[in-house]
Amino acid sequence: MKGQPCPPEGFPDLYDAIADAYDRLDDWIVSEWGEKPRPERADFLQKYWASRFPAVRNVLEICCGTGLMLEQLALRGFEVSGLDRSAAMLGHARERLGPEVPLVLAELPSIPVSRQFDAVISSGAALNYMSGEDDLAATFRSVAGVLRPGGSFVFDILGRAMMDGHAGSDVWAADLGDLAFIWEFENAPSGDYCDATYTQFLHREGNPADSYEKTIELHRLYVLDPELIRRVARDSGFIDTAVHDNYTDGPAHDATLYETWTFTRA
Ligand SMILES: C[S@@+](CC[C@H](N)C(=O)[O-])C[C@H]1O[C@@H](n2cnc3c(N)ncnc32)[C@H](O)[C@@H]1O
């Protein structure tokens, strides 16, 4: 995948190993790393759209993963669609969302859909995988292409404080019984990105009690400078750019862990 370290032979592609454990891993991230719970993120979006974009009915999530956000939006009456590059993650989204929800297997910046949406979102810090200005700009242009004029684009990413907080030799680990994992973070000396090595031990139903499947994934997460995001947004035809502190009405600040960016397509 573009911008990602080349994994040693035998390592799975990004999210192939994580997919079956993702929802529980995400619960842990919400409780341990302060990510906003999905229902609260959806409440923020619903309120934000009601006050600023009352026409929002249909929503595309790029990098939708297992569909956790789309499920919350569907429960609130929105018509949802999703896109992700991982077939394994989309398989879980299909189970969660049912057969009718359009789900597209594609890798950004490509968004191969032939319709326009009232809103496009991306949740779970997925855009931190964008490897720099060219990648981000191409993605923003694709988003603008599938968003109706006056439509809303919202995404969240890890802020500088979060990336720095996981710097150097920080290691996080958890033993949840049939699932255990270790996250090892190492910031690039340049400060431009952070490499995260994720080691997972998963007990699968039907296997002997002491048998765990071990897999390792390597993830490179990029720091996205606010000035870069503003410039790319402007050049791609977005206006009304704002950055909120973790799905609240308050503006992002130096200690913000999760930035929630909002834009309008001109
Ligand atoms: C942390 S998960 C977030 C999933 C979901 N949005 C959520 O809120 O739970 C990141 C997702 O981004 C997807 N992803 C990363 N880079 C991508 C790209 N270039 N194109 C499409 N999907 C991508 C991964 O496959 C993964 O499912």
C-alpha cells in the first residue's frame, strides 16, 4: 500500500489480521486512548448537520472499516454507503449493515462511485494513513467529486499531541482473554510519521484452549499538519474549514488528541 513500510514476507496486509478483532480493539482504544465513542460521534454529526446542512440524507464513509460509524448513522435515519480497501474489514461491515447497504472495495484516492452524496465522512483516524500532500490532495479531489455542491465533508485524525504522546519507545499491551495485543510505537526522527507494530494473539473458537494465532501488522501513521490540510482543502474546492476538539463544539487546541475537521464543498 502506498506510503506504508514494506512488511517482511509472511506479514498480512493492513487490517487483514485485525479485522476479526477490530471491534473489541476499538472498544479498548475508546476506553484507553480517549477516542470518542461511536454513538457520541454520530450525535455530534447529526446535530452539526441539522444546524448547518439540514438537507443531509445520504452519507458515504471513506475507510469505513467494519461499519461501526455507518451503523450509528443508519440508526439515526441516514442512508449510508461505505468504501474501504480491506475486503476483510468490509466483510464485517456487510454482516453488520445487511445486504442492501452499498459497500465499495477500493483504495483511496480512488472513489469509484457514480453518484453524489450529501455528506462524506471518515472516522477512526483513517486519513492518518495518507502519506503526504499529494496523497491527501488526490483524496480531497476525489471526495469533492462525489459530494454535491454545498455538501459536508467531516473527518477525524490523530492530532500532533496524540502522535507525540505515542512517541519513541511507548508500548501498549492488553490481555482480554481470547484476544491479546501489543502496540509498539516509534516516531520517525523527522517527526513526520509514527511506525506502529501491532502484534495480535487471537484464540479462535473451536481451537484448543491454549492455542493462539499470532499475527503482526506494521502501520505507518502520518502527522497531518493543520496548515497542509487547510491548503489542500482550499485547493480542492472546500470552504468553511474548521477543526474541533474530538467531536465537540470546542475548537482544537495544542493538547487535542483527536481533531475533527469539517468542510463545505463550495
Ligand atoms: C482505523 S480503521 C477505521 C475504520 C472505521 N472508519 C471506524 O471508524 O471504525 C482504518 C480503516 O481505513 C482503511 N484504509 C486505510 N487506508 C485506506 C485507503 N488508502 N483506502 C481505503 N481504505 C483505507 C483500512 O482498511 C481500515 O479499515
